[in-house]
Amino acid sequence: MKSLIKKIFNMNSIISLRNNLNIKPIEMSLNKIKKNASVSDSFCWRTDNNYETIFRFTDLLDLFYKIDGSNIKIIFYNKVGNIIKELEIKNIKKNNQLIINKKFFDNLEDYGTFHIYHLSNKLVNEEIIISNRCYTGFSKQNNLPSFVHGNALSSYMYLKNDQKIYSDIIRTLFQINHTYKIQNQFSKYDKTELFFSNPTNKIIKFLINEEFHTINKNSCILLEVNNSSIFTVKSNCLFLRPIIFNYNKDFIDVLHS
């Protein structure tokens, strides 16, 4: 009986109802993911304003499960959510690095998101779900990069590579009534930018210090904000936290909130 109640309590429809009624809300859930899946964050890339993005990732299948010869698929989106590039790297190394600059995108100077998935045709005996919380570095005008690790789980593919991308790990609400306060002091910086990406397949609506914005599926937005000491984000997403770009003269500091 307890297992049945638990199963009912964790049904997607019940979770949605619980979240909207604020009854033990669940921000994110991996319950509907079957075995042998690769989960990705919604990573930020920038080639605008003399930025270059450095992406470092590890072969998790080899490192933790001794499954060699695995492949990587990386899908790049522009800021409005359209796929602009797909990259497949076969037989990856233990440690890997990818330089994302304007040449990588045929001289495109902009920003967007990308997702990374591990793929393998080899038999996986264990039931595993892996997530590569990789490090992404941002270098402006060829200065030393500032690195930040993955920010929020977004989507997943199965290791067998069925070509289908699944999402909705992070939950949304019907109304804009979830508040997230960024725990950082901004008043000492010359400028601050907040990078928001949509980790769901729903339209996200949010207010940043009462200014209204929307983000479509696979889309993102980069907002320059004033040097207020505190920023409050109110949205219909239960886990909407930005990547922060702080500027102080020639120094930049990149972090997630």
C-alpha cells in the first residue's frame, strides 16, 4: 500500500498539482528517465563582444564504468532556440576541450546555449543515468578565462542514441509565483550581466526586479542590470537561476547564482 501511495504521489500530474498548490513542491525530477540515459545542462556559449568560450568535458562512461570508445553529441542553439550546429565526436578521450569562438560559428558574434550527450552502442549492464556537469570558461579579449560548472539539468538522450531529446526535468508552474533571490553582492562591480536559459519545453515567464521577460524553449536571454545590491527573480519555473557575469575594469568573474 505504501509503495502504491508513493507511486501515485510521484505521478507527473500529481507533482504538477502539488507544485502549484505548494504542497511539498519538487523543483526537478528524474523519475521518468529510464535506465542508461545521458543528462545535459543548458550550457552558455558566447562569441559576442570579443568573448571566446572554452568547454571542458570528461568521458564519464570510461572514467566510472570502464566503457571505452564512447561518443559525444553536442547540439548548439542560438538565443531564439534554433539549432545552428550539431557536433559529433567519436572515441573521445578521458579529458577533452572544445574552443567555441566566432570562427567556430562561421564568424557569428552572438550568444546561445548548447547541450552535450554521451552515446554508446556497447552493452551497459548497469542501470545508469549520467550527467556531465562540465566546466565552461569565458575569456574576453584573450584574457584568462573564468570557469563555471553546469548550472541546471535541462534535457537528456539515451545512450543508444535514438535521436530523440527529452526534457522537462525542471518543473514549471501555472502562475508566476516562485521567488528566487540571488545571493550575491553586485554593487561593487562596474557592470553585471545575467544569463538565463530555459531548461524546460514550456515558455518561461519571469520578473527580474519587477521587469518582465519571457524565454521560449531552448532559448536564452542576456540581461545587463544595474549595480543593485540584490536581485530577485520571480517566475513560473521552480529552478530558474542565471549565470552571472560580473565586470570590474578589465576583470571578469563568471559564476552561477
